[in-house]
Amino acid sequence: MHWHLEVLGLPAHADLVAVRRAYAAALRGIDQAADPAAFARLREAYEAARAWCEQADAATAEVAQAEAPAPMNEESAEGDAPQAQPEAQLQVDPTVTLAWRFAADVGARRVDAIPQLLEEALVYLRTQYIDAPGRFEEYLIDLLGLQRIGHRAAVFAAAEAQFHWREVGHLGALGQRGQWIELVLAQREDWLALPEDRRRAWIEMFAQAESSLDPSLLRRWPEMQRLNERFPAWVSLHVSADTLQAWQTAFDAQPASMQDTYRRMAPPASLYWPQRPAPARRRWRDRFTWSDRFSMWPTAVFFLLLLASNVRHLLDTGQIAPPLLAAPHESAEQCAALYMRMDRPDAFAGLDDEEIATLKARGANCASDGHWHPPKRRSN
């Protein structure tokens, strides 16, 4: 925060109008004759704040003319992220300036400060022209969709609360922007239905990739690729398009045999879909009384015996092969050893398809039991 804004009691996104109002209010509380030093400091802060706002307005207008988001293109595909408008159609107004200042402030603040920062911006907007909050909402959605703002997931959550995106009918008034928000919300619901430990591991992977795309992440590109295909709008709030492109390019540069190994090491496709119970079965079961269930037992036992007899006959004659036993559930230590084995690039070297399937089944059991993570190293 600049010293002159602190003296005037203004936030970082204040404009010239707010500076003049704050100066006039502070001036009424100072006796110039009795405290000339306080008056001199207030005047100095006013001049510095005014010069800072004029300079910031000029720089923001220049950036906005080149890059500022604009209303979505109605001809683009449904659910796509916002599209930039041609420069000739761009109209820069104070709300655009405030939106870009907010984006700059977000990048310089902690994540937990974002809700308060957005609240301050909206309080200021409500004192301006009547359409200002709505225009700011539109520009903020464009900044999120075009990935022109940091901490996008936190900004989205704060905006969802401030603009009441869950209210019926609100998103419909936003046109294509509203459709994009609905897509993010729907994908987030599916995301939250996944196991918490797996979501936590993926969020850590997102943050690591955005911070530094080091070679250790190459083996996880097939995993990231499936996540981006399953939750593209939600993932865009965590991983930028530039990072995804660089990640894929680095993976494609690996030898074909290594790429194939990494793909086989990726978790099975079923883990990317939420595991929800089937309510229809419970409703069917609840239709029957206890007397109905007891009356069905003789018939059920007869058919079970008949089925067992037929299966035994087919096994004895060799017409069907005996079923494979399911992989057993293992301890945390066994899962840690398995993780270290499958983390090696040559984990499946020399194994046939049945042995590879068994290893993957063991890994899936470890993941479902919450043991699928790197082993903890013992301290000396």
C-alpha cells in the first residue's frame, strides 16, 4: 500500500474521485493554523495520490486497449471461455480500469485476502453509476476465462458469493458468460464427488506445475491430460493454457517407449469419475415387506443351486476358465513398497498382460484404502 493512500485512508484501487473526496473529508478535521505540519502532510499526500492515480489511469488505459477482456462472442461454442473483442470495438471506462487494478492487487495479495479485496471494490462501485457493479462482474468473468488474473479458483469462489451466482435466473442474464460459469460449477460438483485424498494430490500437482514444470512431472502428463479432458473449465482455474501446452510439448519429446510406460502407470479411467450410490436399487428393495422377502427365499435358493450346478459343469468340461481372484487389500507398508516399485520407469518391464493387470489392481486397492502416496522417509 502506498503511503499517500494510507494517509487518505483509501484502498489500492481508489481513483481520482475517491482521492478528492477523502482529501475534503480529512481537511475538515484539521485546523491549519493550529497544526500546520498535519495540513502540510495531508496536502502532500493529496498531491502524490492524485499524480499516482493519473499515472495509473494512463497505464491501465494503454494495457486495456491492447488486452482488456470484452463481452463474449455470441458465435463461439457454448461453454467456451470468454473471447477477446477486436480493439476497434473496445470501450475503456472506469470499470475496466478498476477491474485491471483488482487483478493487479490479487497478484500481490495472499489468497485469504481476496474476498475482502473484492468486497472493497464492490463497495466503491456501488457509489458510482448504476450499471457499474454489473459491468465489473462481466469484466471479472472475462479476466477469469481468459486467464488474465492470478489465484483464479479463489477469485471465482469469492465472486460466486458476492454476485450470487447460485441464485435462479442470475446466470441466464449473463448470456454466454453465465453458460461458462454454469459449466465451471457443474464440473466442480463432479470434482468434489471424487475422493478427498486424490483431489488434494491433484491440487498439489496443479500448484507444482504452475510454479515450476520440472522433469519429475513428465510421467504425470497422461494423468493431467485425462483431468483436463474431464474437467476443462474447472482445471482452467488452476492451470494456465501455457503451462498445459509446455507440459504436453515436453512429454511428446520423450521416446515413444517412455511415453507408453508413463501412460500405463497412470491411474485407471474409473478414478476420474465420481463414485455415487445407485438410489434405484434401494427404492426397489424398500418396496417389499419382510413377509414378501421370506416368501421369496425358496425360489431364490432353487435358482442359486441350479446356477451353481451349471457353472460346476462348465468348469469340469473346460468350457469356461476359472475366475481370477481379486487382488487382496494390503497394509500401508505393502502399499508403500508397491508405490516405490511402480514409480520406477521400468515398472512393467518383462511382465505379461496378466501380471500388469494384477499390479494395477493392487494399486487400485491401495488407492481406495487411502494408502496410495509416496512412503514417508524416516528421520535420522
